[in-house]
Amino acid sequence: MRNSLTKVASLALLAGALIVPAVPASATTTTAAHTAKVADDPFAVFKINLKASKTAKAGGHIKYSLTATNTGPYSADAWFVGGQFPKGVDLRKIRYSAPKGTICALDGRALYCSVPYVLEKDDWVRLVFDAKLKKNAKGAQKATLGVITYDVQQGMWDQEKGTWSLAQEELERLGIPEHGYAKSATTRIVR
């Protein structure tokens, strides 16, 4: 999809150059570069605030608090919260506190959650994860959590079904541009 958007922008620039021949060629080049950059810019940029337990005992729990704020320029309607949890965490024993209707799923070592609403510019969402450590966990346990957002036109949320109209895998298969915003947090295991 990114290629076709770039092609459309290039055709628009070419049409503009044909209609307004008084514009110098160098201005068209500058405009083309600017248009290509704008076409690659994300629809929604997220500011991530991640807090985690500083220390934890093996077999204990690590608490993660993730706040994601959409700083714009547009609303986000196809986005997922989550990320990669440490190797010392039992992925089957991650509990979460999230807005009503949130659905989470494991993908290898990662857990991603679909929050059931559109985030307008300056709106935020907070999820709290309680991750149980394995009894043999040791050392420093690093998690990388944040948001993945996709550049899609409005309308991804199916109001009648109360779910996204396309799954994360389908967005990736279609080549919809995706952007990741994440922070890392490290918890030291103590005995």
C-alpha cells in the first residue's frame, strides 16, 4: 500500500507540474521529497510511559504499568498494546487490567492486546500487567512494551460486532504500514 500511495503522490505532483508550468523544476523536486516524507509519516504517533517493579523474587511477580498517549496528528483506530516479556516470565500466567472489552493473545514470547476503541489525538490508555516469574528466574529480566499502530483509513472498528474488522495478521499481510513505539524496563531478580 505504501508503494501505491507514493505512486499516487508522484502522479499528483506530475499533474501539478503540467498544470502550473511557471513553477521551477527545483521546486517540484523539493515538493516531491516533502510529499514522499509526508506519505511515510505515521497517522498516529504514541508517547509511551512504562513503569515496572525494580526488584522481584524468583517465583514472584513483576508489575508493569503502560500508559500510551496518541500525540497525533490523527486518531488511531488500528493499534495494539503489549510487547515482549522477559524470558523468566511464565507467559501463561500474565494477568492484565485494561479497559472493558480488551482482548489479549500470545504471539511467541509477546503478548498483544486489542483495546476496543479509537484513540483520538491526546487520548491515552493504560494497561497494567502482572507477570508471574518462573521459580528459576535469575539476573536482570528485561521487557519491551508499547504500541503497534497501523496506517489505515478510518472505519477499522466494526461497531456492530464490537471488534476490529481486520486482524493484526491480515493488516501485515496486506502491507499496511505499521509503526512501533516502545520502552524497555528491567527488573532485577533478588533471592
